Amino acid sequence: MAETTGRLRQARAALAASFLLQGATFALLVSCIPEIQRRYGLDDSLLPVFLAAVPILAGVGSIASEALVRRSSPRAVLRAVQPAVCLALAAVGVGTALWQLALALAAFGLLVGALDASMNMLGVGLQHRYGRSIMLGFHAAFSLGGIAGAAVAGLGAHRGTPLSVLFAGSAAVLIPAALLVGTRFAGPAELGDAVEQAARAAGRAVPWRPLLPLCLAMAVAYIADASVSNYSVKYLTDTLHSPDDLAKLSYLGYMLAMLAGRALGDRGVQRFGAVTVVRVGAATAALGFAAAAVAPAPWAGIAAFTLLGLGICAIIPQVFAAGGRLMPADSDAAVARLNLFNYVGFLVGSPLVGAIGDAGSYRAALLAPMLLVLVILPLAGHFAPAPAQEAKEPAQAH
């Protein structure tokens, strides 16, 4: 028993490290969008097309990974694709022609989809074995990795490091780390039949209608997240005329706020309730977008995006929690369906902000996700526990 518990802890730590490495990889890419544009001569009209292709192909990669997992295991897929994602990042930095960028981003998108799916499959399996929620810790690790990646990108910009050197050097560190943590991923000895149980639960017939308000909230939250991920640094450089190194702090501040909010969010929910936390989060996010849109200087923009992260961080975990409460017997299936809408949000968010920014201004473009975030306010009632559940909870506590 002690040996099994030790292996489970190692597997959990290894998967958290995998989430952290992916957060760093993703942050390096999105923090360097202005440099990527300059390297490839990618104008603002084409940028939304390239950015939209990544989540589309990620969805394809996520679906394809299911077949790969059935033939092997989530551990085997994750071990293969995580180093490959880092190689795709390096490829983005070494090309010079648009077709080379298209191929590199296509590979990045496909591999990230498979990576996201296999990581979360392992996470769900481990959560089944632990018998309690541990998924938020993995997503907090992703946020921590995002902070590290944005910091490295900012340091590279401050020192004038070429994009090819920055991405290749980062990959040279990330790939060995990914290979190392891959040796400790959970396998049959740690998971037993947990993954198969989760797959069977996800395959059962589950009605869509009760989940639709939460699906909409998830999509809107990820539209907001995609807007910040893909355009916060560009907004500071192009609109607020920030130096490249200072502009990187916009995404860094956003990720720091996300990490802090996720670390403290459970206490807020316990004290004030999910409905209040979601409403306050949506209002805070909308205020952050509005403040960014009228920011007079780079530091004001950085503060606005940091405030925005503090609002968004509370919404996404509560969507998953509400889905699990809504369908306790089929929580895995509910979570799997809700997770599809992060791709919907990314697919809508990047082209929406990019198209408005290209046609008018990026100040006006930030108002679109601001208005969409406000849609969450009337949906917040769907995050409340069912009355029967509320009645049971005190009895269970005794």
C-alpha cells in the first residue's frame, strides 16, 4: 500500500510538471507574437487567420489522440507529444517564409491538442484514484509555467535575443525536462482501470440541454482568455507604444493574477458561494477589459490585464465544478463536454479581436470580449448547488 501511494504521488508530481512545462511553452509562443510578425512579415490582416488555425488543429489533434490512446495509453501519447510540441516551438523561431510559419503552427496546434487531451486523461485517472478533486492543482501548475514562460520571453526581449535563439534555447531546456518527467507518468500500476472507468462514463448518453448555460459561460471565458493570450502584448507594443520587454509584463501579470486567484479561489467559494464569486469575477474581468481599452500608458495596460486575470481565473474552474454538481453520476462526461468549449472560445476570440483591431483599432476590439464577458452575469445562477445538495451537505459534514 505504501509503495502504491508513493508511486501515485510521483505520478501526480510528474503530471503537474508536465502541465507546468506546457504552460511555459504556450506562454513563450503567445508572448512573442509581435516578434513572430516581424520575423515573417505577417501583417495584421493575416494574423487572425494564423491564430485561428491553431485551435482548429488542436481540436483535430485532440480527437485523433483518442484513437492513439486506445491503441497505446495516455502515458505513451503524452511522452511522445510533449517533446514534439517543444520542437514545434523551436521550428516557429527558425523559419523565414510564411509557409514555414504555417507548417510550424499547424504542427504546434495538432500536437497541443493531443497533449491537452492526454494530460487531462491522466489527470482524470489520477483524480479517480485519489477520490477527490486534484485537477485545479494541475491547472495552477499550468499558470505557474505561463508565468515562467512570459518572464523568459520578457528577458529575451530586454536583451535583444533573436527569436530563433530564444525558442531553440528554450526547447533545449524543455525537451530534456519533458523526457525526464515522462518517466514518472501514471501507468496501469498506478491507475488500475481508472482511465477505462472515466472513458465509459464519458461515453454514456448525457443530455446537452442542462449543460448549455455552462457551455456558453465556458466559451465566453475562453474568448476573454484568448483575447489576452494572443493580443495583450501586441496591444501594448502597437497601441500603447511599449518596448517589447515591458509589453511582455501584460501577459505575465495576467498569469500571476490567474495563479493567485486559483490558489485562493476555493476559500472565496466556501465563504461567499459560487454564484457570487462568478458574478464578481465576470464584473472584474469586464472592468479589466474596459480599463485596458482606455489605458493611457503601458503600465496602465499591464495593470488592467492583471485585473482581468483576477476576474477570469474564478470562472473557468467553477464551470467544471458546476457541471460536476449538475450531473454527479456522469461528472466525467459533463466535464469532457464542457472542455470542448475552450476550443470554441479560442476559435472565436482570436479572429474576433483581430478582425476588429485590423478594421478599426485594438482599443475598440477589446470592448467586444468585454461585452461578451458580461453575458456571464445572468448565467451565474446556474452555478448554484441544487437545493437537495445544499440540504445534504451539512448532514454529510457530521
